Amino acid sequence: MTRFPLITCAGLLIGLTLLATGCKKNKEVAKPKGEVEIVEFCSGDEYESDSKNFRSSATGESQDREIAKKKARSNAEVRLAKTVSATVKAVTDNYVSSTEFNNREEATETFNELARTVVDQELRGAIAICEKLTQRENGIYVSYVALELSGEKVASKYNEKISEDERIMAEYNYEKFKETFQEEMDKLRN
């Protein structure tokens, strides 16, 4: 009877040894010759738009550090404007088609015009959520920036602008608009 526990203990020890050696961390994969890994600051999942915020990232390069920063900000604003504009246009199209506006074409044009105004105004309120500045060996500065703009703030400002137009306000339903807006914001993350 004493042999059984000894064999069981030996088997258990061998099994644990095999398990421990098989579960080591993956070895680092060798990089192909001539390739260098690029680290891009202010980018990745945490800097992408989601159901609450519009976000964009960009870079700018220059021999002058301030110009590099301005280029990065400008590039990020252009990307942010495109995302916001596309989302607001989708909201407008979906909202107008799902409501009972008498003149859909006029309503759509008015909504789109208001959207351009709101986007232009709100972009000034975009905040930098990440900023990095590097300098290459050749002296060139590279600025990385990620901007964020609240979706709620855009929807609220849009509503404010719409309420100034009496023709639209007669048939406008803010709750329906907000619901449509949130549906489009939810699509951003997907």
C-alpha cells in the first residue's frame, strides 16, 4: 500500500513540472531585419470616438515646435469635424425621415445648415486629452495630439440652434432627435 502514494506523488510531481514549463510566458517574437517598431503617441482604443464623445488623433511635423503643435491640432480638428459632421448628417437624415415634416427637403437643408454652424462653433471647445512632443535626431519636432468633444454638448448646442428657427420648432421633437442622436453615437464605437 505504500507504493501507491509514492507512484501517485511521483506522477503528480511530473505532471506539475510539465504544466509549469508549458505555461511560461510567450517568448518575444524577433523583429524582421531592417524593421523598427514605431510608437505612435495619443492613439489607440482609448482615443477613439465612443457613445459619449467624439475623438480624433493626429500628428504634425515641423522644424519649429509651435508650428508642429499647430499642425497636429489642425489635423485633429479636421478629422474631428469630419466625424461630427458625418454623425450629425446621419442623425438629420434619420430624424427627418422618421418624422412628419411637411417639407422634408427644406427641413433637411435647414438641419444641415444648422449642423455646419454647430460643428464650426463647437470645434473650438474640443479639449486635448493627450499631447506629446518629440524631436528627431535631425531636429524635426513631431507633435502628437488627441482631441475630445462631448456628444451631449454637440446635441445640446444643435437643439439650441434649432429652437431659434420657428419653422422647424413647430414640428420638432427634441426627445426623438436626442434618441436618434444617441443611436448614431452608439454606432461610433462599433
